[in-house]
Amino acid sequence: MISTIVAEIYTVKRRATIIGYTMASGALSFVIGPLIITYISGLGGWRLPFLTFILPIVLLSTGLSIKSLPSSALSLESPHNKYFLNSFREMLVNRSVVACLLGTALAAACWLAIVFYTASFLKQRFLLSSDFTSLFIVFGAVTYTISSLISGWTVNKFGRKRTTVISSLFTGAFTI
């Protein structure tokens, strides 16, 4: 939804920068969140971060979504539904759109695999401490945040296709 709203509001030249800021803010949560959760859990166990940090953020996010996101209550008989289904059909026959969707899904899978499995892998395989593995994840999130922030400049300087291909190669190489 964020990408759609950005595409509607911003010019082509500004879109990459705005999407970069959006991606950076998401990655920044992997930097700030663990630090706050670790501190709070040190004060009162593993349940306290859920009650004092995560639950308020979930409630705030839900409230902002309800208040701020546009409503799209369409009836089944609405002519918009036919347009909606035709739009999906048009997207799925467009090779560029399908490639972008697959690339985004694979890139997200790489990042999520790193976030979810790297700490366990490092602890089990190399017997590293939880402190070190959490720093490794924070370092990765900082790197992702910085990369997201400079992505708009990179796209504007080198073009969308070239930037996508090069960043995909780097992502694949570093994941391997």
C-alpha cells in the first residue's frame, strides 16, 4: 500500500528516495527494537517488553491504520470490482511487473531469512554468544538502513534497472 500511495503522490524522480526512506524506517526498527527490548527484559523478564513496548506499538499502529488509511468498502456488484480484477490480470501478463514482484518477494525472503535464522545459526554452528549474535543482527539492520537511505540517490544516478541488477547480485553474493 505504501508503494501505491507513493506512486500516486510523488513524481518518478522522487519515488525511489521516498521508498528508500520507508524501507530505512522499517529496518531501523531492527536496530532500535532489540536494544529497547533487551533493556526492558533486563528490568522485568521476557514478558515485560511485550506489555510495555510491543503491545503499545501494535495498538498505536492499529489506531493509525484505522484513522489514516483510505477506506475501500466496495460492494460485490460494484463496477470497481471488475476494474480491480482486470488490473490484476493486466499486471500478471506484464513481464516487467511479474519480475518486480518476484524480485521483491525473493529479496524480502533473503532479508527475513537473515533476521530469523542467522542468530540461531551463529549460536549453534560457531557457539557464539547471544550478545554477539544480536550485535550481528543490529549491524545488518544498520547496513540495510543506510543502504535504503542512499538508494534514491543511486537510482537517480544509475537508473532503475542497473541499480536493481547490481543490488540483486550483491544481495545474492552476501546471502551465499
